[in-house]
Amino acid sequence: MSYNVKKWFKARKADKVFLGEFQHTMDSKGRVVIPSKFRARLQQGCVVTKGQDNCLQILTKKTWEEEASKMASLPSTDLTSRQLRRALFSGAIDVKIDSAGRIPIPENLRDYSGIDLNEEVTVTGSGPVVEVWSTRSWKKIQKEADQSFANINEVKE
């Protein structure tokens, strides 16, 4: 596995990245509490959509616009590009954080992520995005990621 160290350090030093791991519960109405340290950047509205590995991603409006622009520029003649666009755009929803710091997660996104009502969720900072995971899934994914990170043996500059 190779890794670009300069990019990693640049991302870690940036002021505008989401960092940390937080435990919450999806309430009976399908809402998740956003960690207080993330709220200021998401307060003006954000987009929730499908992420890789069956997590949900929460993006600032600016990050969403950047990602949407990249997706829109992919060739419509390529099957993988069409599938990526469909997954990203059809699953996306504009949301606002309520006065209690929660965002609603619609049923289709709960189904995609495997998160049930009243279930424990893990909310993580993942650089430019916030991820919401079923805690069961997060533990498995994080274990794999930790093992991969511990075994990085090639560095690209």
C-alpha cells in the first residue's frame, strides 16, 4: 500500500477538516445529533448522501457543490460514471440542523446505511466530510482501517 505523506499532513493541518469520533443514538424519529464541534460549519445547511462502505456522508454546501460538479463532469457514456451519479444524487437530501443539534435521516438513507431507529451510531470526522455509521459497521471498518494504517510500508512523496 502506498500513501502520499505530504497530502496527509496538509489535510491534517487544514483548518477546515472534521476530526474525531462520537457516539450517539438514532432517535425514534430518525434524527441524529451532530457533535457540537461540527455544527458551526454545518449550520448554514448541509447535504446528506450515500457514502462508501455503506456509511452516510454529511457535506457542507460548499463541499457538496464541489463534489456535485466533479460528478456532473463524468462522461454519461460510461456505466460506472452513471452509477456513481445516480447513487450520489438520488440519495442526497438538503438538511438543516434543528435547535437541538439534530438532522433528520430519511428512511432510504437509513436502509442504505443499515441504521435502525433507536440504534447506536458513530459520527466521525473524515477530513472534508462527516460520516454517520451504524456502530456495528464502524467497529468492523475501523478495525480494518487501523490494520491497514499500521502496515503502510510505502510512502510516495
